[in-house]
Amino acid sequence: MTVALEPISSLVEATSIKVFGYCFASSEELAALIGKGQSHEIVYLGGNFVVVASRGKEKWVVSSAYGVIPFFYVVCRGRFTFGPTVTDVIQAAGLSWKWDIEGVADLLALEHLTGDHSLHQEVTRVPPATVLYWNGSELCVRKTEWRALHDRFGATGSPDRMIEYLLEEVLRSADGNPVLSASGGFDSRVLLAAIDRKS
């Protein structure tokens, strides 16, 4: 049984949409999914993005499958505050600085943060494939698991199908006259081969 995160509404025109990064769906299509109570479907759309939607007191923050675009949030003093940088969130929420010791340890040991850590104790990075829904007083978090993201497209256990999906995504992103910055490494050669299939 699936429980709806948010009430279904036909007020698509009343929903404002902002996209950080890029998404292969239009603002109208994104607003329509939210209006139908299907914000969780946004994570399946192509691109690397964070979609922010607002309708009255309601707010949605939806991240794409791989979480490439950094975005942060905090719930503090009955408010849901979010933004593209930790500094944006701290300033908007009126917080003072509190070091996230685990995040600092990761940064020193690994040279990058892990999970949903930021360097601030109260500010959290939006995880990949996640819908944050604020109804005006409470935050609901819905994360789509890795297996659900990929099983849906029938690629699990099928190398040929996985290659087809890779080609489809590369070709969708490489319209017109693409320029590939190639280092000669494995990733560059895979992308070059995928683009070459287009011709």
C-alpha cells in the first residue's frame, strides 16, 4: 500500500517551480506531477537536478537519482529552510555555526564528505532520489532506494539493457554538436563510444 506524501491538487498553475541543474521535463510537467500528488515520480526523470516547488505554505525539494547537485536544508524553529549552499541555509535560518565533527573527520580522512553530512551540525545535504515535503508544519522525507530506481526500467541482471539505457541517456544529453572533454581514461572512452553510436 502506498501512502501519499501530499494531497492531490489540480492547482498546477499555482505551483512555482525552480530547477537547480538540469531536468529533461518542463516546469509544466513537474508542476503537473506535484498537482497529481506524484512528486516521487520526479526522481525518475532524466537529468541531474534538484527541483524546488512551492504552493502556498507547501514546499517540495526533489533530488535526482544520483544527487550530483548539492542542496541543503534544516528544520529549525518551526521553519523549513533550504538552499544550494550551507551558508545560504545558515543565514536564512538565523543559525550560528556548529561544527559537524563527523563531517570534519570525513573531510580530513577522505578529502570529501560522506552521506548527507555538511560541515554544520544541524544542516543536512539532500540525499539523492529523495522527496522532501513540507506541509507548513512538518517535514516528510521519502527516499527511493537504489534497487527501486533501476528495477523499474528492467535493467537489473541484463547488461545489454543497461548499455541501451546508457546510450539513451548519453544521446539525450548530447544533442546538436556535443563537445567531449576526454582524458583518455575509461569513462571518457565509454562516453566517446556512446556518442559515436549516434553517427
